[in-house]
Amino acid sequence: MVSGDFYWYEKIKNNPLFAVVDCTGHGVPGAFMSIIGYTQLNEIVTQQKITDPSAILRELDKRVRTALNQNSMNDKNSKDGMELGLIHVDRSQNRLEFAGAMRPLYLVRKGELEIVKGSKFSIGGISLREKEFTTTHIDILPGDAVYVFSDGYPDQFGGPNGKKFMTRNVADMLRNIAHLPMAEQEKVIKQTIKKWMKNEEQVDDILICGIKF
């Protein structure tokens, strides 16, 4: 009924910003983290007018750590956080900007798939290392399709041997359907995971989103 995965969308000066976020926890704890993430993203972008993806992630990390009192090394402090991929489309430059916190972006162009890795750091949590988030710039070509997803889809158990679906199968599926209209892609994505699960229970929240240019 409630989820630790959520998507977020905003538009600044006709340039869309889009994120897929995977929060720690399921049910109510995950939903609580989702509310924090959604609220903070809105404030960062609409109030502070920050649109660079890596700058957004740095500010979001700071805000989440403050909200959960994670700046002091105390065993009792919350270790919750979130992983996400965030996209900014600069229409004037016909360019996509991406930054990820432990989540990649999949780009399918002319039948070939390219994986743009995110940072190895999550948002929030207890970290002794200084976090680094980087913005990757991609010139958009007609027909490009980009995807960001949580780990629920590849981590789902099923198939003949009860194993995980795995990211390589996600990559193969997206590469094979990227040419289809988005409504048709949605059907294939849903049918594929249902067929894979069979009688297995869903083990995590599942969210996968795409944009076609």
C-alpha cells in the first residue's frame, strides 16, 4: 500500500528534471523516507533553483543527514538513506545531464546499450568518507531512450531455478524494446517480471521509468 520507491518530476524554465529514488526500508519506514526525499527535492529545485544533478545530490545528502541526525557518529543514529538516479534535460542545448547515487542510467541508441554509472555513494547514511557526485553530459539524438530504475526489478526471484532476474537481463530487455512506443514497453516490462515471478512473492518495491526522445 505504501512504498520506499518513488519518482519525482519538476520543470524549471521548460527544462524537465526527473528522478527515480529507492529508499531504505519497506512499507511505512520506506514511505517515511520517501516523504523526506520528495519534500527535499522540491525545496532544492524550486526554492534554491539548483538544476545541476550532482549539485542537487550533494544538497540532498546534506539535508537528509541533517533531518535524520546523521552528522554525529552515534550508534543510535538512523542509518537510513536512499539511492537514486536524477536526470536534467537542457532543451536549449539538446543535452541530458545525469547524476546517480549508486544507481545507473541506461541509454539505448540505435539498438546499442550504454550504461552510465552513478556515484558509489548513497544519499544519507553514516559515511566516514567525503562523498563525490558527478554530472555526466549526454548529447541527445532523435530516437534515444534512457531508463532509470530501482534494484527491485533485477533483484526479484523467479524463473526455473528461483534465482534473481539480474541486471544483465534488464539490459537485454530494454535494448530489445527501446524502439517500441512507451505504452508497449510498459506492457512488456510488466509481463516479463510477472512471468519471471510465477509463484514467488515480490521481495522489494519495483520502479522502472524511461524517457524516449
